[in-house]
Amino acid sequence: MKIVVLGAGYVGLTTGACLAELGHHLTCCDIDHARVAALRQAEIPIYEPGLAELVSAQMTAGRLEFSANAEDAVRSADAVFLAVGTPSDQGGGIDLSFVMAAAAGIAPHLRKQAVLIVKSTVVAGTAQQIKALVDKTRGNSDIPVGSNPEFLREGSAIGDFMHADRIVIGADDPRTEAVLREIYKPLVRTGIPLVSTRTVNAELIKYAANALLALKIGFINDVADLCEAVGGDVTAVADGIGRDSRIGPGFLAAGPGFGGSCFPKDTRAFASTGRQHGAPQPLIEALIDGNDRRKRSLAQRIIDATPDGGRVAILGTSFKANTDDVREAASLTIVPALLAAGLDVHAHDPQPGAAKRLLDGISWHETPIGAVRSADVTVILTEWDEYRSLEPNRLAAAMRGRTVLDFRNVLAGEKVASAGLHYHSLGRPSVVPKRAARGQGTPAGLTIAASPA
């Protein structure tokens, strides 16, 4: 099938490459001519494991190409996916102007047999709005509009597409459903369930799913706080509740709050939609507030643990591992707070490009050990594998102070303490060197303050 994807960003590029892998012929279009030129050279503007290799392979196979001329590209397309941005507006809702503009721009050029499919994350009723816009632009109602929400996690997007839990298609007419079933037939044959429903339901499924997953994150972070207060271990608690088949183990890792391009934006939009339609979502409203508070509270933990004017090493600035995305990342809240408190901030991230553009006033290092050298406090903020494998003795030898704040619970506390460091994680008991445990060097406060080596 000949398919055009409008938007060569994270969703559009991943979707296009994966659909090409399924055997379809894909043209990814973008209004950014420089991006299109780079993509034609197989230069990928984002970091996503395996994506560069997949794009290159599909281009070599002749199934994937890029264009800045959407009007020409869609003329012969069987299906056109809208995968353009839907940023938050000032009220927390979704700005649909880019989606609407893209639909209006191509509407006159679509052939009568084409189907328009909304891949962008949009609020309930958007597909129907686009249908009305396309009908008005064309002067007839020959182009159906469907919905096909994406469920891609940054860092594992290709696997999420090719081995999805389910494929959700929204169709208000038989033709759209038939086209979407044909597009995804290769995946359905592998056993992936296909959920077919109306467009408004498909749109709600996307938001409700992300809201529920974000709730799990917010819940386990609150449980982590309770564990700290009563001497529990959130890792054991999460393991125990996650083994319940009704709950599942996913999204039950305590951390610095959720970030990225999806959960913050989607929860705000879900709450905004509820308010607009007189069906408020109080759980989600509370979740949004709690997530913001958590980032600020962890910034204060770092400040409380650091001597005045001291040096802090931040390991990881992206919102999660295996991506360079810092949108709504905890680092964007925490680092400015540390700088405002007069601290000297040094950082490392394996993919620091976006963070370097957004985080001013800090010193960047090529290696984790370079970042922690002479630090009073070391903070693990992103769960990159190379931080899991940090050797405690090397860490202790490089640092000036003795405090490690592991906000991802990736290190073994006993090993860190055996190297002479004071280890503090989230929702788990602190572990300090035996000498400190006998009463030496354990000041009062939120955490054990850093002390000179």
C-alpha cells in the first residue's frame, strides 16, 4: 500500500520506518526543508535505539523516502497519516492548529480513494472536526477520516510498534476500517490484537491509557514517601503489588516524577477536556499537581544535602534512559533550582544534545566520573545503564564529599556504603558507612549532608 506520513518528527518518522518494514511504500513529509534534506542522507534528528539503522535499511530497500512537498506526495496515496505536533495550549488543552492546517493543506490534493488517518495525539472529537474541515475544503464528503493512536515509548519505540500489546483503530465508516486493517495485517498475523471502534473512542483510549499509567507512577512515588517515613522499602512493596495480575509490574518504579512528550501533556489535556465538558477528572488534576511538587521537593533534598556554594554532580538529564528527550524532564526543574541556590552544578548524560541547549549555567563532562570529580553530592537523575554499572570505589575516589542521592534506585546501597559513601535512594532505607552508623558524621536533616573527604 502507498502511504504518506505528514510530519517527520518522533512519531511520524518511527511510524513511517516501521510501516515500510511491513512492506508498504512510505513517503514521510515535513515542512522543514533542512530536516528533509538531512533525512535523505539518513541523518536522524532524534536519538532512538535502532531507528537510524531501520530508516537506512528501508531507504536502501526503496520503501522509504522523504519529501517537503506534501501536496504532490498525497496525490497517489492510498492512506495519509497526520503525525504533526499537538502542543499544549495556555489552558492545558491541545493546540490543534497544526493538525488542522495540515489537513486543510492536503485536502484538495487527495485522490477520491484515499483515507485520512489521525496519528497525532488529539482530544476526543478531533477526527470528526477534521472530517468536517476536509469536506468543506473539498466541497464534498468523499474522504473519510479515521483515528490510529500511537503507543510508542521513547527508548523502545520500534519494539513497541512491531510487538504492540494491541493496535487501536478508530473508524466511523467501513472503508476506513478496511484500509486500516489492511495496513496492519502483517502485525495482526503475528497475533497482535486489533481493537476496532469509533474515532471518539480511539481518541479517548489514548488519553485514558496514558493517564492511568501516569497515575501508577504518581502512586508509587507517594508510596515511596510513605516507605521513607515508616522505614519500608518501596522496591519490595512494588514487587509485591506488581505481581497481582490486576495491577502488573510496569510503571511502579519510584523516581523523580514523570516527564517527556506524552504523560505531562496528555494528562493536562485529559483534565482540560474533562473541565470543558463538565466531567472533571479530579484524580488526574491531583496527579498533575503532585508530579510538579515532587520535582521541586527533590530539588530541595539536593540543596539540603549540599554545603553552601557546594558542587553537585547530576548524572542524567533526559526524562528517561535511552532517549535524548528533556521535555518536562525533572532536570529542567531541579537544575535551575540548584543554580538559584548558589550551587555549582556539573552534569553528564550519554545523549546531552537537547539538554545542553536548554540548561544554562552548568558544566558538562564527557564521562560520569568527570562530572562527579570533586563533587560534594552526586545525584543520579536518569536510569542509564552506565550509571547502574558505576564502580562505587571509583565514585568515592573522585568525589570530594560523601553523599550519593540515587533518585532512580539503580545502585546497591550496601556496595556504595562499603566504599565510604552515604547512600540515599527513594523509598528505601539509607545506607551509610559503618563508622557513620556508629554515630560519626550523621547530621540531622533531610539527608546526610556532604562532608569533606
